[in-house]
Amino acid sequence: MAGEFGLIARHFARPTPSAVLGPGDDCALIQPSPGKQLAVTTDMLVAGTHFLPDTDPKNLGWKALAVNLSDLAAMGAVPRWVTLAGALPAVDEPWIAKFADGFFACAAEYGVDVIGGDTTQGPLNLCVTAFGEIEPGRALRRDGARPGEQIWVSGRPGLAALGLAHLQGRVKLPEPWPRLCVAALEKPRPRVALGQALVGLASAAIDVSDGLLADLGHIAERSGCAAAVRLVQLPQLRDLAGSGQHYDAELRRIALDCQVAGGDDYELCFTVPAARSPEIARLAAQLELPLWPIGEIVAGPAGEVTVSDPDGRPVEFARRGYEHFV
């Protein structure tokens, strides 16, 4: 079979046991589990904006799905189904096969079925819609944070942005950091298990896609309060060093900027009542995932995020995260 439908049949038409009707008709048919709400999210990845044109297509396939599953994780939802729409400059069968392998590998790992989509010719652009399930009234939202609560973040924020800086030649990372950082950039791990474990425990949550300070600001704005972050140089970034004191200082400056404003981490930033912090420590051990307390929610102008150094002095950053159309 030639053309668009042959392309879909060869690479994207696979069994969908959880759907009433999968690919091949005008619409897919899905039946949510009894008593569940649907959580729905859409993310677009555009070549040259969200990924480098020479990115490994298998890693790109993984990431195209993973960034959507990260949104479901931030709401505490269980991933169930996804659709994929893509614009392709040309039919490059080896590239498409590798992309599909990465996409379906991510789908298999997180238990989702690919139930439909669309293809067209044009500049490389990938758009995924993901559907998850959650009990009514249990979704983690951005508007539940309250003054006095602790702010936490998962994983290793900053590694992905450092990986991009390394690939673009803006910084030269010492070994073994290039491998670790590029892997964080190209094959993120959506924190699905963490999101589900935080349901009933966290008061608000968001995934870190645009930058830690920017995304934390969204929680603060929607919750009608402010956030105070105490700079914590995470252990995974603390030991970055080069040859010479000046180089070390410059690399550390770039690492800190990536950590607070780089984005592309797909970690979870969340708030928890202080009295429940021991539960977070136990959760970190249970999931074998670092969870870091980085500050607290405070009374103040909605959306304001302040940063202080270990001595309590304010620290300013030229940027807080990535923004489109600026």
C-alpha cells in the first residue's frame, strides 16, 4: 500500500486492546473506566524550536510521547490513550521506522494505546494528544497551594538544558556529564508514578517544561500567592568543574541558570503541607527518585517568585524560563 495510508499501516497501525475502536476509521472509540474523569493534554514539538533537526529519531519518538505523559503525571492521572499527528518533509522510511520504534517503546513502558492520528507533508512537526483517567475531584491542580507549604521538585532539574547547551557549543561539559545531560534532554522520564503517588498528598503540582522558576510561578499565580525559593545547588550539578578557576565559575553560572530557568526537564514541581514532609521522604525512598525541598509558598503578590542565596540575600536571574513569541 502506497502513500499516506501505507505509511500509517507500516509504522503506526498496532493493536489497541484498551480501545473500543482503534486506527482505521474516522474516529477512535474509547470507553473511560466507570467513575473516572478524563484528563486530556496536547503538546506540539517543532523542529528547530523544540528539538535539533539531527536528533536521533528513536529518541525523538520517545520524547514526543513522554512530554505529553508528563502533563498527565502532573495531574496525577493514569495514562490510557494517545493520538499522533505529524507533518513530515518527505517519506524517509528508515527515519520514520526509528521514530515509530521510540514512540511505541514509550507507549509500551507507560501502558498507553496509540488510537489514531494524522499525517501530512510539511516542515517537521509532531503533535500528540494524550488521554488519562483520574477519580473526580482528585486531580492535582495548580491552584491548591497555600502559604506555609513546602515546595518540592523531583529528579535533576537543569541537566536537559545543560545537554542542549553542550550540543549547541555554548558550554563544554567535562566527562561524564555530556552523556548524562544529552540523555536527559533527548529521552526524558515522565514522572507518572510520582504524580499518582502525590494524589491526596500534594496540594498543587506542575511539570517543569519551560523552567523551574517560570513553572513554579504558574502555581503561585493560580493559587493567588507567592513563592520563596532558597537556592539549593543540587548534588548532581554541584561537582561540575573544568580546568581553571575562571572556567569553573563560568560553568557553574551556566549550570545554575539551566537549573532554575532552562526547562525541558519534565520533572514535577509540587507543594505539600509542611507537616507531611516525612511522607515525601518516604516516597522518595519508595520510588528511588530524589525529591528536593527548595522553598515555601508565602503570602504575597500572586505569581511572584523570589530567590535567595544560603545567607538569605536576594538573587536575581536575567530569565525565569522559556517563552514563545518574545
